[in-house]
Amino acid sequence: MVLERNRGKGAAVLHGLRAAREAGYTHALVMDADGQHPAARIREFMAASQANPDAQVLGVPLFGANAPLERVLWRKMSNFWVDFETLWEPLDAALRLRR
């Protein structure tokens, strides 16, 4: 499936999720191709999703020493705003998948 024009990653993900729902799927796995969540861990994500079908299962990206500083800083900034918006309510640690 290809969108008629590039509208960014968020639009592409939403389009794919809508298409999956229309095709009758109840769950979807979305991953970046940058290695933050290795494909070898898909089974763990799927098992966590099956064990908690009403939950949104999130991976925690880990950055190595060679990660671009800008990326690490922007991740910290976005995490701050998520924490602020949720009043620092922690995510359920049982659903976090770590490398």
C-alpha cells in the first residue's frame, strides 16, 4: 500500500492502522527500522499483547553510545512532555519490554 503523497510517518502509521482495522485485524505492531526494537523481539511484543489484549504495549528505546546526540536529547524532551501531560504517572512496568 502506498499513499498518493508523502505526509510523514504519523500519517502513514494511521493509514496502515485504519486499513488493518478495515481488514478485520484487532491488533497491530508498529516498529521503526532503526534497531531501537530489534525484529528478533517481535515474539515478546506479541506475547505481551496477547496476555494483555486491552493494553497498548510499548517498547522502551535504548540508545547506544553511537546514537546521535540530537536524537537522544529530543527523546528526553518528548519523554519530559509525556511525563508532564500524565502528571508523571508511570507506565505499567510489567508491560515494558527492554533489550
